Amino acid sequence: LDAALTSARRRSPQIKGARSAQTASYYNSLATLGGYGPKVDFKDSRGRESSNNALSNPAVSYPDHERVDKTLTLRQPLFDLNIMAGYKRDLVSEELAGIGRDVTEDQITQEVLTVYFDLVQALVGVSLADEFQTRLQELMTYITSRAEGGAVSDVELQRVQAASLSAERIKFEALSARDIALTAMGRLI
């Protein structure tokens, strides 16, 4: 049972998906918190310059003069309500994803337990059906020998034959239940 539970938890795509959702929520909250980090802006502009002279109205062109402007801006937010609200929202989302993962794990555990006990029940049913069928075959042999000697009526012989057929049907049903439980267990683990 422990091995089946461990295998189902390790291989279940639902649990893997729930864990991935929780991890994504965690990284999403870190990304939102990253809004409090410093922001660096860098601007670089180049071009030819022409300027106006105070003595003459037309612009004086300096074809060999190239102007280069570089600006580096560093911003650090101190208090931002949008970032705080987004971070709190993402923390709640991460907590809900963790709860969803726990619920998914519990559902898978419950499903494995149900299928495991169905399998145990089916195996016990097959064993009992085998034993019942064996005993009815022994009874059928005994009743047939008595019927040949005239000690048992045909009605009693037919009743035992019907019970023997019923035992065979019960065995087939038990085997079918076992196969269904094995298939379900194979799907989970």
C-alpha cells in the first residue's frame, strides 16, 4: 500500500500540475516584488549639431561637430501601493495553489486507497469463488454417484447442477472485478 501511494504521488500528472501551479505562483509573487527593485534607464543620443549665433539670425552649421548625449537614471521606489497590493494578491494566490496541491494529493491518495481495497476485496472474492466452485464440484461428484445408485432424486441433482453453474458465474464475476481493480491500480501507479 505504501509503495502504491508513493508511486501514485510521484507519477500523478494532476499532482505534478498542482505543484507546478504553486511554483508558478511563487515566482509570480517574486516578480511582483521585483517592482520594488531599482530601475535603471539608459539613454544614448547622437547627432550633428547646428546652433544659433547671438549676432546672426540664421543657424550656424558645424558639420564636423557631433553631439553625444548619454543619460543614466537610477530610480528606487520607496512606497508603491500598486506593487504592495499586487504582492499581497500573489501571496494569496500562492497559498491557494498550495491548498489546491494538498487537495489534489488527498484526492489521489483517496483514489489509490479505494482502488487498493477494491483489489483486495476482488482477490478475496476470487479465492472464495474458487473454493466455492471446488466444493460444489466435489458435491456434484458425490450427488452424481448417489443419483446413479438411485439414492438421490433428479430434482436434487438438477439443483446441485444449478448451484454449480451459479458458482462458475460468481467466479467469473470475481475475476472480472479483479481485472477491473488491477487495471485501475495500473492506471494510478
